[in-house]
Amino acid sequence: MEVQWVGVEPPRLGPPHTAVRLILSMLLGIWSAQALEMSVGKIPFLEAVNGSTVMLPCTYSSCIGIKNLYFNWQFNDNGTMQKVCESVIATEGIEPKVSIYRDRVEFVGKNHHNNISIVLWNITFEDGGQYTCFGRNPKEKGKNHSAIFNLIVVDELRVVDNTLATIIASAVGGAIAAIMGFMLLKNFTLFVLSKLEEKNKECLVTSSGIDNTENGLSGSKADSKPTPKKK
Ligand SMILES: *[C@@H]1O[C@H](CO)[C@@H](O)[C@H](O)[C@H]1NC(C)=O
Ligand SMILES: *[C@@H]1O[C@H](CO)[C@@H](O)[C@H](O)[C@H]1NC(C)=O
Ligand SMILES: *[C@@H]1O[C@H](CO)[C@@H](O)[C@H](O)[C@H]1NC(C)=O
Ligand SMILES: *[C@@H]1O[C@H](CO)[C@@H](O)[C@H](O)[C@H]1NC(C)=O
Ligand SMILES: *[C@@H]1O[C@H](CO)[C@@H](O)[C@H](O)[C@H]1NC(C)=O
């Protein structure tokens, strides 16, 4: 008799998927301790014109679940790490109170789908540089994890004619956005595919391997699951 591969929920489900993942993670956490992972997405930099408003993306993930996850954002100001904001997340899905230490910063991730992104309003040239998204899950005995995002601030005034500069700037901006969006999608697909393999090994939970929070996109590839072995 054929043994069917069962117990895999449809990947498009949001909260139920998370719940299932959590439960399975807890149960199977005994055998595996998947480290916390911080991710700034597959494109860890952004070029933006001074005066614009940008988002610094970051999400976390953990097979074993989180409890009182400490996170912060740090800005590398010429070698010294300046805290941009910090907070403790009690559990997944709960919006934390975030302390903000820098001007024009807003916490927009709200911990929705493990999103701890921030927005920098009206950036100046001084805002350019390296931003570190840092996390520590007490479940892991205080191990540190981080991901780095680079913000490059550019001056739009490169062409002589101002009107033309604006048009070009927005056209280029749009093109870059489109390319980045495409790359993000493409990379996301590849990422999910590669991650599936990896996570399946690490977590020992087949159905929890589909971690579609990495880049914050909720769609996932139903056909990207590894083919189950039939007996
Ligand atoms: C960007 O910087 C240039 C040069 O410092 C300045 O002239 C321009 O007004 C700035 N743009 C914005 C939108 O702040
Ligand atoms: C950064 O550090 C270098 C070397 O210490 C120094 O020369 C430079 O002026 C500093 N830049 C800023 C913006 O503080
Ligand atoms: C950003 O700049 C706009 C326009 O100058 C201003 O209305 C807004 O209050 C600024 N936002 C922040 C957070 O500084
Ligand atoms: C983790 O980071 C903190 C600073 O936030 C530091 O004090 C601690 O030594 C680090 N721990 C490890 C194991 O690197
Ligand atoms: C995080 O939340 C912000 C604000 O809601 C949203 O714009 C962004 O797409 C989200 N990013 C990720 C990686 O989920």
C-alpha cells in the first residue's frame, strides 16, 4: 500500500500555518535547536536620494519559537555602534513597545509576521551607512544574531536641468524599484527552494520548513516542496 505524505498544510495559510509551525517546532525542538535567524532580505542595501523616506527591512525566524526576544537596530557611526531602537518581543505576533533613540525613526514592522523593519524619514547624508539588525533569543542561552543593511544616500542633483533631473530621478527610481522587485521575487523563489532543503534538515519538521517570512512575502511556492519519498 502506498504511504501518502500527509500532514502538510496548504502553504498559503497565514496564522494557522504559524500556529502549526509553532506547535511542531515546540514538539520537535527537543531534537533540534534551530538558531534564531535575522534577515534583511536578499538585497541588503538600498540607494536612496537625500530627503526621501526609506524602509530598513528586517525579519527574524526561529524553528524553536521565541520568548522575550531582544532586538535592536544599530547604526555604525564611523566605527561606534549607535543604538537606533530596541525592544523585547514577548512572543510572536505581539506588538512590542519600542524605544527609539534616533530622530526620524519609526518602528513599522510591528512584529507582524516577525517583521521588525523600521522607517527612516527624510534621510540626510549623515544617515547613510551600515545598519545592523540584532537579535537575541533567551531560549538560546544568549547567542547573538544579526544582519547588516547598507543605506547609501545619493544626491539627485547630477544633471544640470532641474526638471530633467527630477524626471530622470523618478524614472531611474522606478526602474530600480522594478528591478529590485523582480530580483526580490526571483531570489525569494530561489531562496525558498534552497531554504526548504536546509530547514528540513535543521528543523526535522517537514511542514515547518516552508518559512515564507524571510522576505515578508506571504505567497509561497506550493510546488517547491521536496518530493516526498514513497514507500
Ligand atoms: C539633497 O542635498 C543637496 C545637496 O546638499 C541639497 O541641495 C538638496 O536640497 C537636498 N535635497 C533634499 C530633498 O533635501
Ligand atoms: C571617521 O573616522 C575617521 C578616522 O578616525 C576620521 O578621519 C573621519 O573624520 C571620521 N568621520 C566622521 C564623519 O566622523
Ligand atoms: C519629513 O519632511 C516633511 C516635509 O518636509 C515634513 O512634513 C515631515 O514632518 C518630516 N517628517 C519627519 C518625521 O521629520
Ligand atoms: C552578545 O552581544 C552583547 C551586546 O549586545 C555582548 O555583550 C555579548 O558579549 C554578546 N555575546 C556573545 C556570545 O557574543
Ligand atoms: C514589514 O512591514 C512594513 C510596514 O508594514 C512593510 O512595508 C514591509 O513590506 C514589511 N516587510 C517585511 C520584510 O515583511
